[in-house]
Amino acid sequence: MDFGVLTFVTDESIGPVELGRALEERGFESLFVAEHTHIPVKRDSPYPGGGELPRKYYRPLDPFVALTAVAVATRKLVLGTGIALVPERDPIVTAKEVASLDLVSEGRFRFGVGVGWLREEVANHGVDPAVRGRVAEERLRAMIEIWTQEQAEFHGTYVDFDPIYCWPKPATKPHPPLYVGGGPASFKRIARLGAGWIAICPSPELLSWPLDELRNMAGTDVPVTVCQWGEASAEVLAGYQPLGVERVLVELPSQPRDETLRTLDALAAELAVLA
């Protein structure tokens, strides 16, 4: 089981290059970054965490730009989106971005995706929030065609294009690992796409039942990345070990450089107990 961090890289936080180097120097396996293209001023969608929407949601860098900067500044760090909001992304452009980043990073990219909770944000991209799950799945299927076929074409309800050429192809074959975020409602989509799961969980005890359900539906070898939302002590993190998950991502606050480095030092000390 590997350990990484999930964070919002913003214009007010530590920069992506320095963050990536600091993680690699401290032995972390991965960096996953969040995405929001914008935040609508008028919105009714409740923040899943409760209360006011945190400042970091308003200010994240584009994840592919940030991760490309990290890719060229590191050697081994695994890079991921946690999560890319597929209903807000053109599938042809996104397929090229994913393939380009996977090529630049020499196969270190992991494509974490989701449909998004902020309905008004999705709607501003011209997508009906009521069908954002179906839109996302079609766009992902179209991307897989682009990554794996010399002449790709796709004809669906929400994505439609005649044969196209689109390079580069990803370094990872047949394409970078795909991880779908969400709860049990996403399990059928995970099974259909042959994807992994990104789970948001406050404790290992709460993961056992949905994990059994996922494995019954998608197979016992489905890769699982857990976002540990909350306490990240060695005792809590050790609880994921017997569950057979691939990696655990610890929430890293969006802070300036010095505060971030102190936080990483403390996290690294907790993880050293598990080594």
C-alpha cells in the first residue's frame, strides 16, 4: 500500500514544482490534485462538507498545467487528478491533454475522474446536470477510443465524431489507469469501464462494506485509491492495510510554502511508523 497526498494547488499555496519535489524527497508515492474551472456566484448546490465553501475551491490551478510542471521537476512521483470533472471537459481536447501528460511524465499519470457535485458549475459548461453521469461515461469511452485507435470515431448520444487522427498516444498502454470517484452509485460505471475507484472515506471501518460491494460487481482485483478525509494518524492509516487498497491519499491543506513543508514533515513522520 502506497501513500500520497490530495490537495488543491492554488495561486495562494505552495507552488506545484516545490510541492512535487518536497513530496518526492520525503518518500511520498503520489500527488493528486483537485479541479474546479470556476465557482458560480449564485448557487443552490450544498457543499458536501457542510458550511461555507472553503476558499481553496475558488482558486485552483488547471490540474494538467500544474501536474506537467511537477512531472518535469520529479523522477518517480505518481501524478493524478483527484478528480477531473469530465462533464466540464471536451473529450477530444482532454484525451490529448491526458496523453501528453502521460508521455511527458513517462507513464506516471493516473486519470481520476468524476461528475462533479456543483450542478451550477456543470450547467455553465452547457451540460444538463441531470445527465452529467451519462455524459461523463460517453466522453470517457470516446477518450479510450482516441487513445487506443489510430483512426478513432465515436457515435453516441452526447459525443459524436467521424474518424479522426489524434496524437500523441499515451506512454501507458492501452491508456493511463482510470479511476472513477463517487459512492456506490458509481460502481456499475466502474465495472463497465474496467476502471478503479477513488473513495473518499473518513475511516477504514466505513470502507469495508462498500469495498465488498464494489468487488462483487467489478472483480476482486479492481484497484482502489482512498482519500482519507480527516485524521491521518499512523493508527488510522494502518487500518487500510488489511483491506487491500492500492494507495491512501492524505488530505493536504492548501497553505503557503513554509506551513506546507511543516505539514509534510509531520505526515512523513506518521508514515515512517508504518514502514
